[in-house]
Amino acid sequence: MVNRITAKDIEKILGFKIGSDLKDQVDKFNLVYRELSSQERDKYISTVIDVLFNDIVYSGKHRINDWEKGWSENLRAFKSTKDIGKLVPRYHGKYRIVRWNKRLIYPLIDSFDYKIHICMVDAILQHYLKNCSSIYEFGCGPAYHLLRLNKFNNKINLYGSDWTKSSQNIIKKINKIMGTNIKYFNFDFFSPDYKIPIEKNSGIYTVAALEQVGVNFKPFIEYLMEKKPAICVHMEPIDELLDPNRLIDKLSILYFRKRNYLSGFLPYLEQLEKKKKIEIIKKQRIYTGSYFIEGHSLIVWKFCTS
């Protein structure tokens, strides 16, 4: 049986209406899939368990050269073709099986994980950052989210930052080829540069970027506490929002820990909320994910004014 994800499905998960352009995009993508057979599910579980019991590359400061190399590959492909599709990170589409609405599914179209991902990201950013004069993406990589934001509203001041130099070179090339004016700067989550300002009435966001810092997220939060953006949006791996009593969720959590992904972030924000330093506006699963993880849970928060 063929199933299809619609704009109404996305609205039901997020709890708000999405714009007509985004609804059209969801329809155009034709997000069709089928359920897995019991044999396919068993094979999937066996494969993931094998991965969890073997050595695996883990995140941290030591991986900057890997990311530098990866984004450089995107830059070369974009320069030679001028095709913005070449900016999509190459980790999208590596596996056919993906996660949707607490279960595993088998997409019947190519690039399903990328397409549902950007539908969710665009809906969230357009909703929560719509009143911001400037928007900053921290850990923007090849800047493909910023390009779509610019298309949504080219009057907003957009800033992209990343710890790799190749990311800034990508934005330079985007501005030259596409005629955009996305500003950029180098930024390291592990050692933030406090000389970098954040303009008034600004929103900041991260998408699968803080995941790389493990437990070392406090320097970035302290930087934000000094700069005080109007609103902060994160789509990151969050253990606490998954259900460890469900096998598929448990495998995701185990993979988080194996890769040394973001850990303790939500509890720390909740501590700050108890101290009345911040207000958490939203914390929820968005029920989309890749082969190994449901890695884009949503957290939205802002600083208390009193």
C-alpha cells in the first residue's frame, strides 16, 4: 500500500498552518512511501546493531578537517555547474529506509529524506523567525538553508557562520553567482568569538550543527546570553524527547551516544528556565529522521526580559 505525506500531516505535527508556497512544495515533492515488511525491519535492526557494536567516527573538535574537506567538495561542484542542488550535503540520500512518525518507512521517491527535511526546516524557520529583522544560522555548512530563506524573504538580513573556511567561500560564490547578499563569518562553537555581534531583533538557528559538540554546548549558550538574540531555534538530536522504551527510538539514542552527538542540551536550558533566565517556547519531536537517527527535534526559546 502506498502512503503519502501531505501538508496537513506537517501542520498536524508542528501545530501551525504553513504558507501556500510551502504547501505547493510539499505537493510537488510527492512524498510517497510504503511500510516495511517484517523481514525488512528485522534486517534493518540487525544492521544498526552491527554498527553500534563496531568502531565508528565520533563527533568533536578533531573532525574540523573532515568537514572542511566535505564542504570543499560541495564548493567545487557548485563552482563548476552553478547548480544550487550541488550545495546539498552528501549525507542526504545515502540510505533508502528513513524514519517517519515513530516508525521506519521505505520511500518510493529519490531524496525523500532531504525533501521532507527541508519542508520541516522551512516551515519552522518561516513560522518562528518571521518577525526578525536579521537571521543568523550558526553551523550553516554549504548554506542551503540560507538560500531558501533568502528566496522566502530577500529583505531579511541573513548571516551564515561555520567553523570551516570552505563554508565562507561557498557563501562568497553563492553571492557572486546568485546575486544574493548573504553575510558570513567564521565561528567556532567550542571557542566563540565575542567580538562578533548579533543585531537587535535577530533570530538565530541551528540545524544538525550543535550535534557535533557533544556536551560542549555551554560556550555557545554563554555567547548567546551576552548577545541576547530575540529568539533561538534549534533542530538537533535531543535524547530527552525520544522514548527509550520504543525500540526504534532506543536505537536512535544509542547511535547519538556512539557518535558523541549533542547531549544534555535540553536539561541545561530547562535549568536556565527554572532560574527565569530564559523561556522555552517549544520543545517537541518533529518525527522525521534518517536511517540511523531521529535527529531534528525542535527547541525554541528566548531570553526573559525581566
